Amino acid sequence: MRILRLKREQIYTEVIAGVTTFLTMAYIIFVNPQILSMAGMDKIALISVTCFVTGVVTIATGLLTNTPITMAPGMGLNAFFAYTLVINGHISWQIGLGIVFLSGLFFLLLSCLGLRQKIVKEIPKDLLNAIPVGIGIFIAFIGLQNLGLVVKSPVTMVSGGPLTATVLIGIVGLLIIILLEVKKIRGSLLIGILSSTVLGLIFGYVKMPDRFISFDFNLSTTFLKLDIIGALKISFLGPIFTLMFVDMFDSIGSLIGLGKEAGFIDKNGDMKKLNSLLVIDAGATMFGAIVGTSTTTTYIESAAGIEEGGRTGLTAIVTGILFLFSIIFIPILSIVPKYATAPALIIVGFLMMKNISKIDFKNFEIGFPSFMIIVMIALCYSISTGLAFGFLSYTLIKVLRGKFKEISTTLWVINLLSLIYFVTL
């Protein structure tokens, strides 16, 4: 294995890269439990689950592929799970985990059968680029609500909220993150979250725990609680399809982007070990559902370690070990309030907006369906609804213009699933 042949200087570089990646994505320890707890899951257990799943799958990725790629419960996908699947879908989180497991299983089958590349090539890139933009607005909207800057209104549905003490504390955290991001300082999201939490402690809005570390962590409230049988319904084909494709598109985009940074792209423009990484990504989603979290996916934050010189699996292994080590600090991690994690959601939402520049809005045939995906994801509080509107409007425009040849078989299948989704709402 290449890891064992590293020189001392290379080992030092890889370790530093692993620590950098950890600091960059450690915010998920707070944010993922905060979002998933809205679905009725145990927040304390979710902290353990987030650390455990991220640690195990990231170490496995490093060992099996020898790449500095990390995997963890995905932002946006966890929001889809909590708000669209469970809350708006009126189902139990156990069935929701069953749906996540099945989406990972289908993703795995597509990757193993070689159908993944064909599917991706037949869907317009503009529509694919619209998905993270819509999810970004959706996540930012949730963050603004958790912060208290956006509240419910009986007249306009939503309106600006009052500047309470906790809102101001959250805004301070947001400003800190923005300043650190501008200065390109690593770990900005984590520092912002910790800063707001410390301010909450100082002003009495957060209480210190009885102890700082604990070795009696428990995964029993979520482990093996998924309901696969309950998820095997025709009405759940839409959510399964949505999770599978969003995860697949997001992973492929992230891996190719990371591969370019790390120099893993060959002369033909193909990424080395892409198929292996996608298979692990799909398996990680299934593993995460078994342990008790929403879709696990490739993390673009891996770029932080790659920029520090990480090129082998040692970087990922170091990051994974640090996540596993974080489990013993659950008592202190559990005190972080949602107004402290809200700024991280807002910034993540902003970062996901960069794909909007890749959409050709001058071309109405592709611009309008992309617009529908973006707007409907945010306004309907549903990723699957936005995707369904986008794909159906794209196909309808092509049909009205008589461009049947531009509608692939894959798109017809996707439209059929979208119609099933609307019928079963």
C-alpha cells in the first residue's frame, strides 16, 4: 500500500492535511444532529451516530481507495430527510431510514452495473446544476429560521423576526464565519459555531454540562431501527429516486472536482478510482441508514486537506480517527444551541449557490426548468417536489416544440416517477 511507503515529510503533510479537513467539516457534528432531531430522533444519540458513521466510512475510504476523500451525512440530504420525508410526508423516521437504505442499495446496483454514467450523461447538465442551487436556498432558509431572523407570519407566511439576544449572538457567529472565510482561514464554520456557543454561555442562554467527557455513548436508540419493509411502497418511489439521484449527482460532481485538485484526472479526462469511490459512497449510505443517519455522501470539504498537500488515504484516515475520538466529548458537544449552528447552514447554502453560474438562463427551454427546480425546492420545502417540477417542465417544453428526439428514455422514466410522486402526495 502506498501509505506504508510514505516518507517522514510526506507523513507529516498527510497528517496536517487530515487535521485541516477535520476542522473544516467538524461543523457537521453539531448541524447534522440539529436537523435530524427535528424528525423526532434523539439528538444526543445523533451526535454519536454522526461521529461514528463519518469516522468509519472515511477511514474505510482511505484504506480501500488510498485517496484523501472524506464521506459523511450530507447537508441538504439531511434536510430532505427531516422536513420533506418525515415531517411533511407524515411518516416515521424509521421508515425514512428504510427509504435512505433503499436509495443507497439502488445507487450501489447502478454503480456495479455500469448504468451510472449513462444516466448522468442523458440528463441536461443545467438541470443537474440547478439541484444544488435549490438545495442551497433551502438550507439557508432553514438556517435563517433556526437563527430567528425569519419567522412565521399569518399574513405573508414568513416575515423578519425580532432582534432578540439569541439572534444577535447567532449573527455574531455568522459575521465571524464571513470574516474568516474572506481571510481563507480553515475551520471557519466550526469557529463560528463555537464562538456563538461561548457567547451563549457567557450571557446565560446556554448551560454547562455536568461533565465534559463520557465513555458510555449509546447508539441503541437509532442502530438497526430502520424500517425497510415499511419503505417498500410504490408511494415511496419518488423519495427513493430523489435521494438516489441527488446523492449520485452530488457525489460525481464532488469527486470530479476533488480529483482535479488532487491530480487524479488522467489524459482522457477520467478520474482514477471514480467507480470504486462511488461504490463506497453507496455502501456508506446503506451503512449510515443502518446506524441511524440520513444519506452519507462525498464531502467537498475534502478539498481543504487536498490544498494542504494531502494525496493519499492517510489524510482520510487521520480525519476519520479524529471524528471517532470526538465521540467521548458528547456531553460538551450536546450543549450547542440551534442558533449557534444556524450561521453554518446559511454559509453552506451560500456556497452551494456557485453552480447557478453554470446554468444557461438565456435559453428558455433549459433555463425555465432549472428555475423551477430552484424555486420549487425552496418554496415547497421539498427537494423532490422541485426536481419533479423541473423534469416535467423540461419534458413538456420539448414536447410542445416537437423535439421528441431530445427526450431520452431515462428522462421519460424520470418523468413517470415524478408523476407517480405527485399522484401519491
